[in-house]
Amino acid sequence: MTAAETEAVHGAAEQAAGQAAEHGAGGFDAGGMIMHHILDANEFEVPGFGGQLVLPLPEFHVFGLDMSITRAVLMMWIAAAFLVVLFWRAARTAGDPVPRGLRGALEVLILFIRDEIGAKCIGKGHERYTGYLLTTFFFILTCNLLGLVPGMSTATAAISVTAGLAIMAFLMIQLAGIRNYGVLGHFKNLVPHGLPPAILPIMIPVEILGMFTKPFALCVRLFANMTAGHVVILSLIGLIFILEHVAVAAVAVPFALFIYVLELLVAFIQAFIFTLLTGLFIGMSAHPAH
């Protein structure tokens, strides 16, 4: 295991121990510890202080809407800033005839998304949507990986964040159909052509419902998968303080490290699946089967 992986598990154990000490005779609150880590909040725990240094985040409302800066919003800003710096550094070598280093690594992913998702899922005119697909993939991947850094939080483990990503995907899906066929033509294409008129009263509501269930599935899938791994890791660490026996630690810590490594794979897979399905839905809207 790398030092970062070990530090991540030890960091979770350290914070769990701190919460256990706070409860004292009342016992260790495993549920409270887990919910504290996976729920969004209006505060940010500065890494390296064992949860003792907490920075409050601004809370404000605009026209009655809660527009407060939460931990998930802060993590999205960090992810966006990281990507800007990353691609800026890669673009500095754009004039080199042979890509190498950071630019070479990024080009592998860029070409994969363009050729294997954009070109194959969308087909003709995929160039219009490649930029969006690349942005979606790298943003989700960065948010997923930042959540595995000790002291950081996973923005994509917040349902509000995945819902926002799904809404953007929904708008791009509708835009693809409207751009090619116009508003009326796009909505006529929701129902396969050539169906008997008798089943249209059934098919039309089903297809309209399907138009909304696609982004809903994207939202829930990403949220559930990114939350599940953290819950498992925290549960394994919490067992040490619930059962209060060193033998439990000998089993729980290796299992937690294994799940942590698995989460690295899940971070890439979930970014890929979200991007793949978005590209597939855009392609179905832009080039419906008649």
C-alpha cells in the first residue's frame, strides 16, 4: 500500500477515535461518525488537525433560496481549479511534435473519450459534444479522486451535485435532438415511428417518462456508488471502537485498505460510465432509430 492509502485509513481511524472520546461513557456513535463524513455541511475540517480545526462556510439566501457555500461546493471549486492548472500546464507543450509527460497522459484519455464514446455513441456530428463529454469525465473523475485524499470530501457523494450533473446531461440530450430536428420534430422522435395508433396513448407517456428517468438514473447511480465505498470503509474502522479489541483492528484495517484501493478503481469506472451513458443518450436523441 502507498503512504497516501495508509494515511487515509489512519486518518479515518484517528477521527473516529476522537469522536469516540467525545462520547465517553455514552459509547461510540458509529452512525453519527458515518453520517458526519458522508453528509454535506456548512463547514470544512482543515486536513492535518484531526478534525479539531473547522472553518465555517458562508451561509446566505437569494430570493428565499438557500445559496450557501457548502463543503461539496468547496470541493467542486477545488476540483475545477485543479483541472484548470492541470490542463494549463499540459497546454504549454502543445507545440511539441511528440506528446510526452503530462500532456501525453492526458491525450490518451482525451482520445479515448473522443473516439470510443463520442464517435461511437453519437456518430455524425460528435465533435459538437466532445468538449462537454471531456469536461464531464475529467470533472467527475477529479471529484471522485479528491474524496480519497485524507481530509478531503467527495463532492459526487452529495445528491445535489450528482443531480446538477444529471440536469446538465438532460439539457444536452434535449439540445442534441432539437438542434437536428427542431422542437416539434424532436418530441415526435421520442416515440418510434410506424407504431399502430392504438398503442400511442400508452407509448407516449412511457417515452416521456423515460426522457426523465435517464438523467435520474445517472444521478442516483453516481451518488450511490461514491457513497457506498465510504460507508464500508468507515464501518470497518468503526468496528474497532465498537468492539474495543485489538484483534478486530487486525482484520478491519486490511479490509479497509482493500476497499480503499477498490475505490480508486470505482472512481475511474463511475466517471467513465456517467460519460458513456451521457454520450449514448445524446446519440439516441441526435440520431433516433426510425
